[in-house]
Amino acid sequence: GRGWRPPEGGGWERVVLESSYCRVCDGFRPPRAHHCSYCKRCFERYDHHCDWVDNCIAANNHKLFVLFMLYVTPTPYHFFFLLIRHFLSPTPHVPTHPNIFVSLTLLFIFAIYTLLALGLLLFSTVFLYITLKQLILNQTTIESDFTPGFPYYKNAYRNIAEVMGANPLLWPIPVVNNKLTAWEDLV
């Protein structure tokens, strides 16, 4: 972003070569940084602009996004488990009302809710798969089209630890990993 300059001392040539200049922000960008046209600024280790959270997913909140996907995805599965259990029970409760119009309206609302839950189930499962795959490969959404031999790949554990933090016991807890910077990728 604005104000970032390659550090003084050894290795700066590599940083300059791997960084780029943002014409919109009028400044150097660290390696793996990209400009978001929605937020109108550059983000370090930019992944994507997420409409679900109305924010950019980047170095400062990547772990929180991964946890968001991990926590959201089981919800529609739980709904369908309860739905199947309900209809397989010996005495299923079907909402009835003396007025046929009210009964059909309730059935229609239930059907719409079920279709929405099915859509969320498929959508969240696919995106969770993509998110975890990119996490393991140490790639952002922008970088996911790169060929094998991606320069930031370490190994699966180190890649996950880079985003989720060094302590695996804290991985499921929404504590931000402040050590995630593109400069550390190069050192």
C-alpha cells in the first residue's frame, strides 16, 4: 500500500523484483499484494473481496475467513440431518391447519427454505474445499491459477501455520495471526 518501501539492507533486490508498483495507489506494493477495486486500496497477501463479509480477505483476516467457512458449512448439513430425522420418525409432525390455503402456504415456505438450505450446502461445501486447498498450497485466490512449483509453497503444515498461527491449539479460535506478512515469505 501507500508508503511501503523495500527494506534497506540485504535481499532488497529480490523484494523489488517480486514487488510491484500500484499505479492507482501511486506506491510500491509488497510481494503478493494486490489492489482491490471495491475498497480502493492495496492489501498485503490479497486473496479476494468477499461479499459475504463485505470486506477484503487478506493477510490481516485470512484466518478469520477460513474459520468463517469452517463454521458456516456444517449448518446446512445439520438442517438436513434434522429434516431427515423428522420425516423418518415414527410419527412425523406435518403442519396442518383447517384452512387449506394456510397449510399450502406453510408447505411452500418449508419447500423454499429447504431449497435455500440445499443451495447453501452446495455453495459452502465447494467454497470450503477451495479455501482449504488454497490454504494447504499457500496460495491466494488470485495465485491459484499458478502452475506447480509455486514459490511460496513450503509444506502443508507450515502453509497452514502461516495463516492459522504457530500453535495448532489456537487454530479453531478466532485469534488473528499478526505475523502473516509477505516479507516473511521471502526471508
